[in-house]
Amino acid sequence: MTTFARLRRAAALTAVATATVVSLTACAFAPTGSDAGAAPASEGALQTVTAGKLTIATGEPAFSPWVENDDPASCEGFEAAVSCAVAEKLGFATSDVVWVRSNFDSAIAPGPKDWDMNVQQFSITDERKEAVDFSSPYYTTTQAVVTTGASPVAGATSVAELTNVPVGVMSATTSYQVAADQLGTTNLSVFNSNDDAVAALQSGQVDAIVVDLPTAFYLAGAVLDDGKVVGQLPDSSAGGDELAYVLPKDSALTTPVTEAVDALRADGTLDELQQKWLGGTAAAPVLK
């Protein structure tokens, strides 16, 4: 083989080796699965549905005192404010938080999600844990009975006084579970939403409704004519109903979100926001 031929052969082998390295490098960083087509995340970046953004879902509509004026991006309202604080702990600016809407039931159903975390008063239950992840709780509440001044149970002081009157409650909620346990199911009217339950109360179809305590104060003060919080139902679980963020099952964000919530509890932020947005909840007596 001539010197010229040897040089040509060496150059060709070098080109093949270079091409192989480039190909292997490309394969090593190519997104796969749901990340196909997306830019690879930088080292240490949180895995989110949209790179560089944190997508948070809530209900539609979202009500005060959880979200003010149905505008979670304003960070006004208890859950909106806590979510903005969590996002900041996770390293996301307010402008990098994307708010979307979702149905309550679909959020806790098995399957893929198009959001990173969901907040709409989800209580932690073992059954729900089979389908989704939960963060640590950002709020602990109880269930309360709401009525109007004209209702025959407006002056009730005990659970026994509510067991023989029609009471409304939203299906598939902790409110329903507590109401069924403590009031029985015979006189319980079940509705698809709290709006439907409120309408039934306003029309006289039921004498009272059961909702979580902050919602009870909102309904009594801003929705119902002559609304009244009769009182809190005694809670059989220690500490009351724990509300937490829902995340997709086995989400890589579950631990970071939990750590963020825990940090906000430790530094007093959760207490401050609770006092600001839910400050009136101490006024409802516990029914005997």
C-alpha cells in the first residue's frame, strides 16, 4: 500500500470513529417517553411537565377563601397564596407558574396527568393514595354544618338535633364521609357539587348542609341570605381533616413539594397565611 493510500485509509477510519462518538452522544441525551421533543433538563432541575415551568391545577371555578375572584395567579386566597409560596421554595418565580383547571374526581383518579401538582382541598386518604401521591398537609380542618336563620336547626347545639332533618352534602368528599358517620344516611341528601347543595338549602329542599369549615364561613357570610354556621362536627380522626397537594403517582416532585410545605410550616408562613385568609374559623363551636 502506498503512503498516499495509507493516509486516505487513516482519514476514513477517523471520520467513522468521530461519527460514532457523535451518534452515541446524541443517543445518550435524547429525550424518551413523555419527554420526547423536549430539551433535556439541566443538572439538578426539577422534572416538570413543561421544562422551566411549574404547572399547578385547581378547580373551576375556585372559590374564596381558597382562591379569591377565581384567579389563582393573583396569589390571593389561602390555597393560591400557599401555592405561590411553595413555588418560590421550589425555585420558581411567579411568572414561571402556570395555572390550569381540573375536575376534582379526575385529579384523584389513576392515570397520567397534564399538571405537576393539584390543589383544591384534597384530604389525604389511604384509598386515594393508591392512585396518586400526596404532599405533607398544608392545612388541617374539620367539617361544619351551615344553614340559614330561618331553618329549624339554626339553633342546634348537638349532633342529635341534626339526625332527623334533611341535610345536604357533596358526594365523594370527606364531608360526606363525616356526615354519614355522625348523622347517618337516612336523611342525607347527596349532591354532585357544593353549589347544588347550596341551591337545595336555599330552596328548602334541605335544612342544612355539611362542608369544610372555611367554606362554611364563606357560604354563611357571602353566599347565603342570613347564613349561619351552626357548628363543627366532632371529628373522629386525630387532628381533623388534612388537606394536601395531589401529585401524579410516584412523581419525582412529591418529595420536593413535601419539603417545601414542611419548610413553610417550620418558618411560620402557613400559620400567617391561615390567619390572613382563614382567620375567622375559630368562631364555630363544636357540636355536642
